[in-house]
Amino acid sequence: MDRRIRNLTYDELKSIVKTFDWSNQAIKKIKLAINACDNIVLEKDKRFRFWQTIYAVLWENNEAVDMGFKAYTKKYFYERLEAIQYHNKNCNSYCKVCEILDRWNNERKESRIYRECVVV
Ligand SMILES: [Zn+2]
């Protein structure tokens, strides 16, 4: 199976990134990036813009810095994506994963759009 990290869609990247533990500062940066990316028309431009932010915030993750960002994202991003996909198929109550994803859905109105993207 070809699991190249660059094949991840923007929506997949958004849900993956949400499952990691970030500092408040990083969360702020990621939210700004999501707002910007949601308004970009072309999928490849969305991905490019979002990856810039992912790489910027990964500097606060020691394991990612040690492994190198390419190796780190390759190792963990598909793993997280599979967990999210499994969750979306099987979750029928408000679980831990729902809670983690929900942390990002605050009062901002664009988060409503985001929620629709996550729960496919
Ligand atoms: Zn759930």
C-alpha cells in the first residue's frame, strides 16, 4: 500500500493534527492556519499551506525534532488517521476521541464547518 505522507488530504491532515497534544501557542497557530486554509480553493494549495504550519509547530515536539519531521509524520500520521477512521465508523457515544476532537470546536463559527469535515 502506498502510504506516502504527501497523499494525505487537507481534511485528513486537519483531523490528524487535532489528535496531538499541542501547547496553547501551537493550537493558536494551527487554528489560524485552518482558517486560512479553509478559504483556499485548490486542495494542493491548502495542503501546502497547512504543512508549513505543521512543520512550524512540530518544533515543540522533542520526538519529532529528534526523529526528523519527515520520519515522524510518516510514522505517526497514518497511525492516527486509522484510529480516527476506526473511531468514526464505530463510535456511537461521546467517547475520549470525541472529547479530544471537540476541544477544537469552540465558539468560532468556522469550527462548525470543521466538525462536518471530521465526522464523515
Ligand atoms: Zn467517539
